Amino acid sequence: MKKPDQKIEEITAYGKKLGGWVLKGGLSVLDLVIYSGSMFLVSVLLARWLSMDEYGIFALAMVVTTFFYQVQNSLIIEPMSVIGPSRYPQSLSRYLSKQRTFHFVIFIGIGLVIIISALIYRALGGDTQVFEILILLGLLAALLQLPWMIRRSFYVLGEPISAVLYSLTYALVTIGVLFLFKHNGWLSTANILILLAIAGLVAVGIIYSRLIRNKKISTDLDNRELWKENWGFGRWMLLTGFTFVIAGQAPILLAGVLINAEASGVIKAMQNFMLPMVMVISTLVAIVVPHLAGENGQQNRKESQKKIIPFAILIIIMACIYGLILMVFSKPLETLLYQGKYSGFSFLIPLWGWMPFLMAWGTLPSVYFRLHQKTQAIFQSALVWMIFTLIASIPLTIVWGVIGVTIGTLIGYVAYSAAFLVIYLMVRT
């Protein structure tokens, strides 16, 4: 039987640990509010200020950056979030430095491919504006994706305060210069891409000292071995990323191809309403996965598994509340965000609002598959999502336009969540 003093010490230690996690959790939420909120605000302001055609072009450019994100997420972010805390807890600073090197090598290569493709496209008589946007995307690829890399690095390190400082700098620069562009009549998709790239670089300059902290005391790591681990973990995630891009961005792509650029702008404006909840889910998963991965590495697998269930339930409840809010207040929210510019499409907002709720049902399987490096299962779920989205959306878009795109997208999300849950039950049994 434990002595009273021992019990007090255990309670005190647990209280300190709990307090530390509450503080870190609060800072992580603050980072979420700053970064995700600023990106949401930028998207809303552009929907207000740009013409529907120009906003459609911006939306199509963002489809390409979504492809960038999936490559980065598959080959760098996901591996470092799981492998880093579990295998290199004493060398995280050096480990993350190596991952940043991988980031720039990968995106310089991707950028060159895009530039060469743009030159071929132009030589074949392609549109001048599309050519210019492709060239910019190729030149800026590494910088456009830098904010995701830096923020997730700080989550792996367990330093959300550094992520907050980075996001705050990035948000202030982006929004401040965006208003300057608006005032001087400089708003265009090209200028916005340049702004986003420069803002990420400026923010790195502000927190650079935190990035290299403790690097000197870390042991050296072999690049070839690290890349082998990344590729082993991420190869299925890379295929998953491609299917995510096709399935997730199909609404904008199909609207642009089967209708017109203005329709892409409308779909992007409607997607903005689901963006806050999607970012909440993504950020919370980003916070939880490294922590649970570290516990798995410390032989606490059963305990970490038990924590996934209440976390997934919390995500589902939050997404349900969010969907109800958009259902009840769709018209006033459209007026608040777009000043009536998209009022003719406000009836679509509730449908887009329930998509994060459907996505939330895949949280438990998604986190479980990541922790146990069963990335093939994530790919299988994403493949189902892509197939159902395309099969449903193409004919519905042809027949019903933007309404058809929305319904087809909703069907895809239902299939996605169902596939995740079915595969999870099969793997668990």
C-alpha cells in the first residue's frame, strides 16, 4: 500500500503533467485560430474583391498547391510526425533539419518539372495567363509549402508557442500586404501567390533561432537511411495524396472544365464555409499524432489506442455542431462573408457544412492507421473516395451544374467515411 506522501507526489506530478498539456493544447488552439483563421480570411476577402472569373483562376491555382501539400504531407510531414518522436526522441532538432533539406530538394525538383511543362504548354499555344501562373507555381513551390513544414516541425518538437509566433508573423504580413494590394489595385492571382511565398519566408526569419535550437548537441543522422524511412512510410501516402487531390479538388476542376472559370469561383466560395472545420480537424490530428506516436515508441501502445476513441468522438461532436450552425445561419453568413455576392448559391452552404461531419467519422481509423503505419489502408479509403466522387460528380455536373457538383461531392464524402470505417473494422479483427 502506498504511503500518503507517495500519493501526494504522484498527484502533484500528474497535475504538473496535465497542466503542461493544457498549456500546450491552449497554445495549439491559438496557433490554429491564427493560421487557419488568417487563411480563411484571405480566401473570403479574395472572394469579395476578385471577379468571379479571377477568383476561379485563383481557385485552380490553389488546386496545384493542394497537390504540393499532398506530396509534402506524404513524404515528409506524416513520416516525421510518427517516426521522429518514436525513433529519434533525443535527436529531434537534427532530424527535423534533415527533413527541411528533403523539403527543398523535393520541391525544387517539382518546380522544375512544372516550369518545363509550362514552357511546353505555351509552345503549343496555351493561354498566356495560365502559363504565367504555372511558371510562378514552379518557382515558388518550396516557399508556398514552407508554412506547413515549419508549423508541423514545432508540433513534433512539442513547442506550440513557436508555431504561434510563426503563424502570427505569417498572418500579419499576409493580411497587411493584401489590404495594401487592394488599396493600390494590385490584386491578381500572380501577386497573391508571390505574397504568400514571401510571407512564409519572412516568418521563418523571425523564428529562425528557435529552428536551430539544440542542433549542436544532436547526433548526426544518415540522409540515405532517413529518406529510406520516409519513403517506406510515405509511398502509400503519396498514392493516397494523388487520390486526395483528385477527389478533394474534383468540384473545382469539374466546375472549371465542364462549366466555366466562374463556376470554379462559386464552388471555391462555397468550400470556404467548410474550411474552418476541416482545418480544426487537421490541426488537432497534427497535435495528437506525434504525442501518441511517442507513447507507442515507449511501449504504451494500449494506453495510446484508448485515447484515440474519445478524441475521435470529440471531433465528430464539434463537426456536428458546426454543420448545424451553417444549416441555421447560411443566409446571414453568406451576407456577412460575401455581402450578397453569392446569395444565389447560399442554399448550397448547409450541404458543404455537413461534409466535415462526414469526414470526422474517419478520424479514428485515420489516426489508428497512421500510428501503426498502415498507410495502405488510408490509400484504399482515398481510392474509394475518388472513384465515387468522379462517378457521381461528372454526370450530375453536366445535368445540374454547380448543384450537381455539390451533390456529387457529398456522395464522395459518404463513401470515404464508410470505406475508412469498414477497413478499420477489418484490420482490427
